[in-house]
Amino acid sequence: MQQVDPQALDELKAFLPCETPDEWVEEALKNQDMLLVNHAYLEKCAARTALNLMFKHPDKPDLLHKMSRLAREELVHFEQVMKIIKKRGLKYRSHQPSRYAGMMNSGVRKQDPDKVIDTLIVGAFIEARSCERFSKLAPHLDEELQKFYISLLKSEARHYKDYITLAEKYAGKAIDDRIEYFAAVEKEAIQSPDELFRFHSGIPA
């Protein structure tokens, strides 16, 4: 098995409010087809989020640069997942998304500059949780998926840092209170019972 950067994982664990429960990992291993289909969907969502930020904030050159790069990387990841889906004889299809993003975005404030700060913090949590789950799953997967998920760790870890760096810059002050707020929401989403299995779902109900 390839090695995961322990420093990057330590930073992720320090940022996230909790680790992924073992119950979710067990359910994921039973539903790897859905996991792949949902993963592809989430890569598109990540690219869309980055592009939306670019369109809404054309006056922020550093955001344009980082989000442009992020969107390209997420679309490459989408293509890579789709290649695996096709290779395994699966079909990409529409499906009901998880509650996770809705729960996280429900606390985003409505007016800028607060809105963009919160949106960036939510993006950081989504990227960090994705990265943490890749690391949780990798040891249990076949060689192809193991190699692929570990390859994603580096870019996903950078993405969450980019989001946080931008949020801190535009706030112009400490954002610990907002990070703590969304951390509490994220913990609830991850640790509470969830009827729908998805990549970011909670404990299987």
C-alpha cells in the first residue's frame, strides 16, 4: 500500500470535529458501486462551487486563481472516476444527494462579505472530510481504488487549505467562531443516524 502523508492527515484531523465512524466505513465497503457514482457527482459539485465563486467574485484575483485551478483539478478527478466506473461496467446515473451539503450550507449567512467567508469555510470542511474518508477507505479497497484514493489526498488537502486561507483573508480577522459553528454542524451530519448512504453521509440508520 502507498503511504499517506502523516502530517497532512494530522492537520486534517485537527481541523475536523470528529473522525469518520467505523459504521460508515463498513457500509461503504458494502456499497462500493454507489460510492463511485456519488464520488463522480461530488467532483462535479466541487467544480461547480469553484466556478460559482469565480463568477460571483470577479474582483478577487487570488480567489479567481485558486478556484480556477481547483475547478480544473476537480474535473480531472471527475474524469478519472468516470473512467473507473466505465471500466467496472457500472453506469453513471442521477441519484438523490446526501443531506450533508444542505446541512452545511443552511448556516451560510446571506449577505457578503459574510456570505463568501462562510461559503469558503463550508468548502474547506467538504474538502477535508473527503480527504479523511479517502484515507479511511484506502486500506480496505482493491489496488486500483486504493492507489486512486491515495493519489487524491494531496490535492484535496491543498484545496481545504486554499479555502481557509481565502476565508481568513476576506474576513480580515480571526474566523475561529465561524469554523467552530460549522464544525458543530459537520459533526452532527457525520455522527447522527442517516437513512441514505452516500460519500458524506452519517452513521447508517
